[in-house]
Amino acid sequence: MSEQKFLPFALPDIGEEEINEVVDALRSGWVTTGPKTKQFEADFAAFIGEGVEAIAVNSATAGLHLALEAIGIQPGDEVIVPSYTFTATAEVVRYLGADPVCVDVDPASFNISPAAIRAAITPKTRAIMPVHFAGLACEMDEILAIAREHGLKVVEDAAHALPTRYKGKLIGTLDSDVTVFSFYANKTMTTGEGGMVVSKNKDIIARCKIMRLHGISRDAFDRYVSKTPAWFYEVVAPGFKYNMPDTAAAMGIHQLKKIAGFQQKRELMAARFDRELADLPLILPARPADAAGQHAWHLYPVRIKPEAGISRDDFIVRMAEKGIGCSVHFIPLHRQPVWRDGYQLQRSAFPVADAAFEAEVTLPLYTRMSEADQTRVIAAVREILGA
């Protein structure tokens, strides 16, 4: 019997439409920010709806940095973030000289705990940054109520959350100040590297647009395609270099057209995992609390129960021996040296996040997986756990 090929944790789902659009960008001569980026921004804003504007950037990390800068975060301010997240959520706070304040998460969803947010507010708190873990929306009504009560800004880290719905509303249309999406290679849609900043607040969008490209007051693309001399520009702020190139946006134009279908396939795959793993010593992922909610299923995170008789680490090794890649989401910030040591974070202060990390493993779930691929994953999990 021939050895099965390795099944990776994630693969992007890129078709001929994306390839042809990228080739068109290359042939056009516009390889940096130009007409395809403008089209992608317009398409994305239309997809989210409710009058939002969208700014394409070269990563979600860049987008979060721009968002925090635009809402006025300054040195000495505090921004509340979940410990159970990727380091980018906290590092962008430090970019501005402010301090990330890590808090614990909900035991079912791994999303930031509203009660923990309340307990962490100080006179220095300026903003809350909820992360929609794995594609399941945070309890945004509670979070937004806390923000209004204390006069705080809300920046949604929606890196996992396209197209997530909270009580029927797409993430990106809620009453937060700004939302940032990711198009990294393993996300629900991809531009290779890239992200999108979305807001209904025109001042925030205007500031992000200026700071995205060196603090220049005019769009470089508009200057270069002007039919009359338009070389003059002014630098009005010490900005950044965060623009998305047209070669990336060309992919995004077609990935966005497929996102509804991608979500439907992920939903079906998650439902199959739920059915066929239900009798195992696992805690399966949380689902939306209300019927109008929609999970993006960027990730399928499970937790191994103690009675399974195998550690999370050994489980991942066994899966790799069977040619299947798994991952862990996430090593919490309070365990990472830069945050642990820099802010004297103790594991005892994050009991939920710490316990979740010890048991969590993310199984492969992506739209290029075939039914046979998923059958193989399920069979491997069942064999390892003795079913």
C-alpha cells in the first residue's frame, strides 16, 4: 500500500480567476497600489454594507496599528486585550507606546470575557480590542455597553471573522469604532498577505488613509494617473508604509466573490466533525448562541479531556505520524516571554486561558480538503483516542 501524502493543517483555495487577475495586474504595469486595490476596497465595502468604508493594507497587524493610531491611542494609555490571542493583538498597542492589559476569556468560546474587561478598567483605559476567536463572534452587546458606560473605544480584531455574523449582523457593521480583517494565507479568504480596515467613521477612515502611506495628503495612485501635472504632495504626519499592492488585491477581488461558498463548505465540514467526533473524550468548539449568528469556521479547535489518556502534545505527534498536520491556537500572551516578563503576568491570573491552552488542538479544516481528506482526519482522531 502506498504511503499517503501529508495532509497539511491549512492550504489556500486559489483558482484560475485569481491567477488571471494577478497576471492582468502584472501586465498592466500597476503592481503596487492602483486600480485593483481601489476595486477590492469598493467591493469589500459593498460586501460588508451599511455604509462602511474600507482601506486595504498589507496585513491585519498594520490595520490594527492604523486603527489604534486613528482613534488616538497614545503613550501611557491602556488597551484591554484577551490573553488568548496571537501576539499581533498586543504588539500593535506597544507600537504606540501604550500598554496592552491582558484579561481572561470565556471557557466555552475562548473569546474575551466581558466580566474580565470590567475588572480591568482603570483611569488609563482608552480602548477594548475583542478578538473573534476561530470565527465565532464575541459577546459584542455586552462589550459595546461596557465601552459606552466608560467612554472607551472598541477596535474589533476580526482576523478570524469573515464572514461572521453576530445576531444576524455581519462583523464590520456593529457599533464599534473600527474593525480589522486578515487575508493571511490560512484565513477564510486570502491575498497572500493583507488586511482590511473597515469603519463607518469617516474621520477614522481619512486618518488611516493618510497614515497608510507615509502621511501623504494625496493618494499616490491619483497623482500618477492624473492627465495634468500633479506632482505636488504634502506630508502631514509621520506615517507608515502599509499599502496593499495591486497584485495582492487582484487575488482578493475573486476570493471575496467566493467567500459565501467558502463559509458554507466550512460550515458543512464543521458539522461533520461535530457529528463524527461527538462520542470521543473531546470538548468540541462552541457555536453561535443565537439562531441568527454565523460562525466563519476559520478554525476547528477541540480540547482533549483528561480521560482521553493522552496529552495534547502527544496527540499532535501521533497525528503527524499518520501524515496529518494539526496546530495550537494559541499559546496565550501570558506565557510568551515578552508579555509575561514585561508585565509580570502570572498564569494564575488567567485560569481559563491557561487551561484551554493545555488541552487545545486545532484540526485541519479548509475548503481544499476533500471528503476523503476529512474522513482520514476523523479516522485518525478516532484511532488515537481509542474509539
